[in-house]
Amino acid sequence: MKFLLILINIYLLVKCDNNVDIPSQSVNRTVVPYNTIVGYASTNVEAYSNGNDSQTTTEYNSLYGIFMGIKWQCVEYARRWLFIRKGCVFDSIDGAADIWTQIDYVQRVDDKKCFSVKKYSNGSPNRPQNESLLIYNRSGIALPFGHVAIIVDVLSNSIRVAEENYDSYLWIGNYSREIPYKYLNGNYYIEDKYPIAGWISIIDYNQTKPLDKYTINNIIKLNGTSPDFICSNNSIYSNNSIYSNNSTYHFISFYSYLIFIFVLLKNYCM
Ligand SMILES: *[C@@H]1O[C@H](CO)[C@@H](O)[C@H](O)[C@H]1NC(C)=O
Ligand SMILES: *[C@@H]1O[C@H](CO)[C@@H](O)[C@H](O)[C@H]1NC(C)=O
Ligand SMILES: *[C@@H]1O[C@H](CO)[C@@H](O)[C@H](O)[C@H]1NC(C)=O
Ligand SMILES: *[C@@H]1O[C@H](CO)[C@@H](O)[C@H](O)[C@H]1NC(C)=O
Ligand SMILES: *[C@@H]1O[C@H](CO)[C@@H](O)[C@H](O)[C@H]1NC(C)=O
Ligand SMILES: *[C@@H]1O[C@H](CO)[C@@H](O)[C@H](O)[C@H]1NC(C)=O
Ligand SMILES: *[C@@H]1O[C@H](CO)[C@@H](O)[C@H](O)[C@H]1NC(C)=O
Ligand SMILES: *[C@@H]1O[C@H](CO)[C@@H](O)[C@H](O)[C@H]1NC(C)=O
Ligand SMILES: *[C@@H]1O[C@H](CO)[C@@H](O)[C@H](O)[C@H]1NC(C)=O
């Protein structure tokens, strides 16, 4: 029931914007039809055209049984990028701008572990971070739901992003747009035509990785039953696990350690 409500919510509300003018020169202004691949970022995350303004679709996209979003909205791309590159997804939200206010965790699909996120306001002392989610505010008729893009590269004065539904142009490289940023009085400002709330990085302690065949098989076996977005304290990845790349191993070794301490104390005290 909750899922149904969420879907209805998404159906009604998750929209980004279509066909916004881009001042950038480095754009091939060939508008391609709905469902056409416009480019690839991060090796294997393709972006699709959402067509022109006169089209609205309400088709959902799922990957390996996991809900990604509405074809081909910005939120769908951000969630799919995170899934393919990090094995994680984020919870349903009404509009892209709500990621800024409502998303505090992402969840790894195959084991439901949650990772917290860190939010950097536009104008923060930290340089824009690669592989972060760039969040635009809701903004007039152009971006009524805000917008989300993925930062796929950080150059000395600009970032490169990958996204869907900002426009329907073919990409000229492995990114959709290059957006300048400037350093002013100790703070970094990404400067685009529309207001940017900031960027959101996943605090993953290097514990996430791109989906591989093994993980994909595990996810397919879940048959669409994950995740449920319960990020309770015992499912939140803590910094304890920083020393190991293999979470299962670490989990076991942590418990072995507890047992070891227990046995030690028991022998000592009794
Ligand atoms: C834009 O892409 C189309 C289709 O690939 C191509 O025919 C055209 O030459 C490109 N234009 C520019 C300016 O790169
Ligand atoms: C983009 O990435 C794809 C797949 O990784 C690659 O085949 C292609 O050559 C890249 N294109 C550009 C323009 O770098
Ligand atoms: C919008 O896309 C549809 C379907 O591809 C096409 O039939 C229509 O002519 C397009 N409209 C404009 C204004 O380009
Ligand atoms: C950003 O991350 C991508 C992998 O997603 C990597 O290929 C690229 O080199 C990174 N760029 C920077 C500036 O670290
Ligand atoms: C954008 O959103 C952020 C976070 O909600 C808010 O703090 C900021 O004032 C907004 N900026 C604009 C220009 O609306
Ligand atoms: C994650 O890995 C990168 C590259 O290997 C390293 O520079 C960074 O310090 C690591 N971060 C953490 C939190 O371990
Ligand atoms: C997967 O889920 C579908 C629909 O809920 C169901 O019909 C099917 O039997 C399930 N398959 C397995 C292997 O559990
Ligand atoms: C985790 O526990 C802390 C303190 O015990 C509590 O403040 C926090 O709200 C909990 N977080 C979640 C997501 O349950
Ligand atoms: C994680 O733990 C290490 C070592 O205790 C510490 O240096 C680091 O700052 C911690 N990172 C975070 C994000 O809490």
C-alpha cells in the first residue's frame, strides 16, 4: 500500500524540467526523440532523451527488479547512476529538489546497508566533489520540481555533469554539460543559470562499488523485494568498517572480536 502511494506520488509529482535553454557553447543542439540514448557517463550509465515538451510519459523504469523512477526524468538517472556505480539507491521523493531536504541516507540494495550523506551548500568551503549529486532548487516555471545531476568530473574551474531531462540534446562527451564554478572569499560557488542548493556526497567509507555480475545475480534473486528504506541504526554503515573492503568479513571479524573479549573477560573475572 505504501509502495502504491509512493508510486502515485511519483506519478503525480516527480518531474524535472524539459528543454531548458543552455547558454553553453559546447553542446550539440540536435534534439533527439524520446527513448534515444543521448550519451554515456561513468563507463556504463546511459542517459535517454525525454523528448520534447509536447510529450509527457508515465512509464516507470526498473533495473534488475529495482524501481529507478519515471522514464526519463532526472531523478531516474540519478538513482540509476547511484545503483550502477555504487550499488545503492535513495528513497522516493516528490521532486528532485526534495533530495536536498529529505534524503539523509542511501541504501545498498543487495544487503540493505545504509550510508549517510553529506550536504555541501553552494558556497561551501569545500570544492565541489566528484560523484556527488548536484541539486537545483525549485525555480519558477523552468524548474518547478528542481533538478538533479551527477557530478562526473571536477576540473580546476568547472564541473562536468551527467543527467536526464535537462534538455534532449546529444552529449558531446561522456557528460551532458560543463558548468563553471568559482572560488570567492574562501567558498566555492557553482554558477549556473538556475539556483543550486548544493551537492550531496555519499559517505561510503570506500565500501561501495559498481554493480558486478555477482551482485546483480543476488539482486535479481531478491525479485524486486529490496530495498524498503528502513535505515535503522543497525543498518547504518558506521566508520568501524573502514578498515576492510569486505563487509561480510568485517562483520564476522567484529563479532569474533566481541566473542574474544567476552571469553577473555569471562576467564579473567571468574
Ligand atoms: C550533432 O550530432 C548529430 C548526430 O550525431 C551530427 O549529425 C551533427 O553533425 C552533430 N553536430 C555537431 C555540431 O557536432
Ligand atoms: C563515452 O563512453 C563510452 C562507453 O564507456 C565510450 O565507448 C565512448 O567512446 C565515450 N565517448 C566519449 C566521447 O568519450
Ligand atoms: C515532439 O516529439 C513528438 C514525438 O517524437 C513529435 O511527433 C513532435 O513533432 C515533436 N514536437 C516538436 C515541437 O518538436
Ligand atoms: C571522477 O570520478 C570518475 C569515476 O566515476 C573518474 O573517472 C574521474 O577521474 C574522477 N575525476 C576526478 C577529478 O577525480
Ligand atoms: C535553495 O534551496 C536551499 C535549501 O532548501 C535554500 O537554503 C536556498 O535558500 C535556496 N536558494 C534559492 C536561491 O532559492
Ligand atoms: C577512499 O579511497 C581513496 C582512494 O583509494 C582514498 O584516497 C581515500 O582516503 C579513501 N577514503 C577513506 C574514507 O578511506
Ligand atoms: C517474483 O515476483 C513475481 C511477482 O511478484 C512472482 O510472480 C514470481 O513468482 C517471483 N519469482 C520468484 C522466483 O520468486
Ligand atoms: C540512532 O540512534 C541515535 C541515538 O541512539 C538516535 O538519536 C538516532 O535518531 C538514531 N537514528 C536512526 C536513523 O534511527
Ligand atoms: C573514520 O575513522 C577514522 C579513523 O578513526 C577517522 O580518521 C575518520 O575521520 C573517520 N571518518 C569519518 C567520516 O567519520
